[in-house]
Amino acid sequence: MAYIEPAPIKDKENPLESMMERFNIAAEKLGLSDEVYNVLKNPAKQVIVSLPITMDSGKIQVFEGIRVIHSNILGPAKGGIRFAPDVHLDEVRALAAWMTWKCAVVDIPYGGGKGGVRCNPREMSAGEIERLMRAYTLSMIDVFGPDKDIPAPDMGTGPREMAWLMDEYSKAHGTTVNAVVTGKPLVLGGSLGRTEATGRGVMVSALAAMEKLKINPFQATCAVQGFGNVGSWASTLLEERGLKIVAVSDISGAYHNSNGINIQDAIAYRDSNNGTLEGFTGAEKLSDPMELLELDVDVLVPAAVEDVITIKNVEKVKAKLIVEGANGPTSARADNIINDKGIMAVPDILANAGGVTVSYFEWVQNRLGYKWTAERVNRRSDRIMKEAFNNVYKASIKYDVPMRIAAYIVAIDKVAKTYTYRGGY
Ligand code: GLU
């Protein structure tokens, strides 16, 4: 019987420490009491399960599944499930806390949670992934629930996996419960606009920031790291709004064209090429994919993984604006240098909150038993993203802090006030 060894924490910075450093600064600025600080610092619930799965070879492999509920103060926990080879508890704890802050920043009635299974979905068959998803769901049957904890897609999972989750949960309850999960396929109660929602929110917050910085989108250049759901939608929508996307990247490498990359061509190529940009001829491949982060562009959108802008490369970042499509792409130790260089960073908990906002709309529609038009979904999510941006911008002026700390301040203040009203034991 094969057993996957726990992955070591990456040699980079620990995402939980990065989250806590910002949390500590914001808590201090807000003058948060020690009592409330301790409530918000510690995750409300952490569940770790072993999932023995029969692989196609007939061998049984045991996977570790994690679900962390950081907070349910504002409402049921909300947050995606990540299938990735380097998932570890500290990362999931950080991601769960980021969901708490993210939901609070956009003012939707959810707490924060996150799930993860350490596995490599790229090397697994659809059948193996399905068995893993169903086993994970059944192990978490008492954790999940439309009023308790509502999962969604994250890295390595998508609508297909959410359909299996909904089906497994529904079977166990003897009735169809579509509001238990969001990011579902449309026919199962998914929402119009959910697929592009995170990329759309990135576009809305990028434009709002560009207005403040007086950058004309029609004269701006942009590099996007990551060409999955978030990166490809952000590229498409930013290109539509006039920006020239000069670089994109994915697992196969980074591709650069100073005349601009035709994003629709790149997407069509990726879709016809097993999901990667390998061999894409609309741009030149950079010798080191990390060079993308150091290009002389106006806007940089890291939309892949955590910890890519770190103390090691932050000095070389030339963008005027960073809009974080990924969760945790900038390590806390890089923050000061970003600020010293006068770069505006629209933080993850604001910039990528469009996804969970439309997840909320999906849940609302499921509970209403009704479907909204794409136009209604987009109009309402754009409004929420703009309001959230403006609130954070105002807080950054009021407290004289960068946008990242301002976003934490807005979020922590809301959760702390709610906790104070609700009270503990
Ligand atoms: N995984 C996404 C995120 O990190 C979406 C979460 C959700 O829709 O619940 O924001």
C-alpha cells in the first residue's frame, strides 16, 4: 500500500506566517483587544482525514484530506478545495483565513474555510479523481452543509469535481442539495458568470486602481502569470478593456511579445494542446519563466500560486501596479520593498474576491430556486467589487497604510465588530 509522505513546507516563506504578519499590523492599527485578537487568530475547526483510494492499477493509495474552517462569525464558512501535490496544513490554514478576510472585504455573509488534498491531479485518471473527490466529500459529510460550510473550486478542481461533491452529498442526504457547493456546472445549478468571475473581478479592480494612478488602459501594458481559469479570464477581459497583454505564462513556461499577445489565439492554442501553451508561436518563450515578473510593464497580474514575489526578486519588479489574481502571491517580507518602490498592490483578498462574490450569488439562486441572467450577475458583482475597492482605498488614506493593510483593516474590523455583538461563552 503506497503512502504519500507529508510535503515539506516550501523553502520559501510560510503562507501562514505571511498572512499573520499582515493580520498583526492591521490588528495593531485597529487597536484590536487581545481577546478578539486571539479569537480571530485561531482557526475555528481543522479536520484531517485519510482517504484510501483504489487506483486504476488496482493498488490502494492513501491520500490526506484537509478542511479548515477559519471562522464562521459572519456566516457559514466558504472556500474552495485545492488538489495539488504540495498541499499542507499551514497553507490551508492561511488560505482559510484569507477567505474570512476576503468575504468580509466584499461584505458577503460568509466566514472563511479552505480544503485541500495532497495529490497530483495531472497524473491521475478522471476515475481516480472522482473516487478521491467522493471519498473526501463523504469524510466531510458532517462538516459541509449549505448553512455550515460551502466548498467551491480552487487550484486543481473545477465544475466537474463540484458536481461529484454535490452528488455525493445529495446521495448521503437522500435529496438534491445544490446549495452545498458553488462553482457547479450550469445544468446542476451553477451560476452564469461564475467561470469568469474571478478574472472579471481582477479586471474591475485593476481598472479602479489604474484610475487612481492615472494610467490610461489604452496605453498600458500588462503581464499575467498563470493561464488557468483566473489568468486567462483576466487576460481576456483586460485586453478587451484596452490593455496590451505582453506576457502570459503557464506550467510550460512564460511567453513574451512586446507587440501584444492575441489572448483569444493563446486560449484556442492552449485548448487544442492538452491545456498548455507549450509550442505557442504568438510570442517568444522566455528562458526563465520568473522573468515575467520582472518585465517593464504597467500592470502585473500574478494569477498562479503563492509566494512568487518574494524578497529574492521584488527589487527587480518594475510594474507600477500589481493586481493579485492568486491567493498569497506576495510574501509578507516583500511588502515593504513594494511600498518603498511606490508600487500599488491590490491585494488578493480584494482583487480576487469576484469569484467568491459570484459563488455567493450562485448559493442565493440555489436557495431561491431561481436563475439570474448573466447581465444581472455581472452588474451586481462589478458593483460589489467597485464598492469594496473604494472602501479599501478610503481606509488606506484614513489609516495611512498601503492597500493590503487597508484591506485587512476593513475585514478585521467587520469580523471583530460582528464577534463583539454575537459574543462568546
Ligand atoms: N477558491 C476561490 C477563492 O480562493 C473561490 C472560493 C469560493 O468561491 O468559495 O477565492
